[in-house]
Amino acid sequence: MENILNKEIKGIIDTYPEVGKILEEYGIGCAPCSVGSCLMKDIVGIHNLDPLQEATLMYRIEKAIYPDREVPEPKVDLTKMAAPRKITYSPSVKKLVDEHVLIKRLLALIPSIVEYIESSMELDKDLVLSCVDFIRNYADKYHHMKEEDILFKYVDENAEVIQIMYKDHDTGRNHIRQVVEGVKSGDKAAIKEHLFGYMDLLTQHIKKEDEILYPWIDRQLSDAQVGEMFQRCNDADASVGDELPRKYENFIIELEEKFLREVVK
């Protein structure tokens, strides 16, 4: 099994598709990953499975790869079953998680915004560009930049899980560039395509960060690094002041009042 642990996951899944299905059952979504160069052993470590889950997962993977091999099944001691792990975050990371909440509130409104755009005779350019402004200045410059300039610097930036996050950020920026181009040309179809593309991307991206990446990074930080990162994030927030997050929270509230009221009607 040692040679399997040191192989890239994409090659394993390509050769043994059942492994991808097994990983999905454990909330490990490697099959659709566009990169796939993570080693099997690193994937297990990143997802922080409890010992019983890890043993059962590796047993099932080994049986999928070597169906004719005699593999002892892990013994389950019900008296030692671990309770579901509650995710806790360091203060700086908790603030990033909280910022995700505001971003998700915009994502939740995108279907209603798109429906409004499609049903209107005139393209409401101000509405779309206001959403672009939120995404570029709150989600990207305010939030993503703290990840890229501070958080990711505390781990190996060449690690695939970090590279995937960078790629997601770039893909999101491209979606928003295409939304702006759609506004310029009056192309409602392009606006719809790329707003939905951004929504789908960020929904999964945030889930990966909240549930996998952030806890993984936190587990590697020393107490000194936690304190240092807290100061650096506070300094970054202070450099833009309280007005920026307040401005964009008010913007989301206004959008919710407009579009959620329309839904109620």
C-alpha cells in the first residue's frame, strides 16, 4: 500500500475510478479536480479524518485497487467511536470565515438578479456593475488579498491545495471580467453565464476553504504564528478602515430588501 500512498491521486483515480467514488463518500472531492497532483497520503492528511475513518477509507481503497488481495478489515470498537469533530478556527481565520458569510449572501441573490435582468426590457447596468464592484473590492481585494498576501504565506504555496485556491481566484476574476464585457456590449446571455459561473465556483470554493483548507492551515500554525497573523490581518483591515466592510454590508442588505421582497410578492 505504501507505493499507492506516494502516487498522485489523479493517476490513481484514472486507473481505478472506484477510488474516486470512495473518496467522494468521505467528502473528499478529488475526482473532478482539474490538477490532481496531490499525493494520496497528503490528501488523507489535509482532510484530517479520525483514525477509524482513515483506517476504513484506506481499507476500502486497497480492496478497490487489489480486489484479490487478502486485506484485514479494520476492527470497529464502538466504545471508542469519536464524536463528530467540530471545526474551530484561530481568530484571523474565523474572521475570514465570517467574511465568507457576506459573500455567500450575494451568491444566494444571483439567481434572482439574473431573472430580473432577463425579464427587464432595459439592461440595468448600474445593478450589474454594483455587484461587480462588491465582488472586486470586497470579495477580491478585501478578502482574497488577505488570503493571498497573508494566510497562504504560512504554508507551502506550492502545495496543490493552495495552487487550486489561486486558480479559483483567477477563474473568478475572469468570470467578472466577462460580466463587465457583457455589460459593455449589452449581452445579457454572457452576463447570465458568467454570474452563474462565478456563483457555482465561489460556492464550492468557500466550502473547500471553510471545511478543509482553513482547518488544515490552522493545524500547522504555532501560537506565535497565530498571534503574528492576527496582527497582520488587523493591520490590513485598518488600512482600509471600517467604512469599506460597512459599505458593502449595507449594499447586500439593500439587494436583499429589493429581491427578497420581490420573491415574497
